[in-house]
Amino acid sequence: MRDELEHTVELGRVACLEHRVDELPALMMAFHQLVAQASGNKQLQRMLDRVLQRISWGFQLDLEHRLEASWSDHAAIARAILNGSPMQAAFLMNEHAGKDESVFRRMYDQDPA
């Protein structure tokens, strides 16, 4: 699990640096799934999988403007998990989700429909 999480974060970081934006949504999905697996909580994994399937479209929103921040967040969350700091990981994940929520809201508010 450790190697997979570290590898996914590194792939995302490199994709950001090289502006291979088309690779990032799948890497974001993989990152979030690995975080759920790292919890060891099967119920959380199932619940998060359902949520991710419903919101994965949002991983593509405003991606160019969130490249660096998103993968910096992912790296910090992964470090907290791998260092055995669940409270720090939860705090960082909550902040990360809040940033994504603000992007979703901003994009939704701009939609003329």
C-alpha cells in the first residue's frame, strides 16, 4: 500500500510538472481509492467508492488552475497517512475537500443553465 500511494503521488506530481493534464483525473481517482484502502475500513472503502463514482467528473474542473495545489495537498495527505498521523491526514483531507467544493460551487455558479 505504501509503495502504491507514494508512486501515485509521484506520478501526479510529474504529470503536473509536465502539464500532462489528461492523466490527472485517473490519478486523482486512484489516489482517493488508495487513501480509502489505507484506512483498512471496508465500509469506508465502499462508501467512498460510491461517492467518487458520483463526483469524479469534478476532477476535470478548472484543472489547469489547481494543478500544483491539488498534488501538493495529495502529497501532504499521503505523508500524514504514511507517517501514522491519522488526525493530521483527516485535517488535511478536510481542507482538500473544501478546496474542491469551492471549485465545484464556483463552476456551478458560472453555469448559465
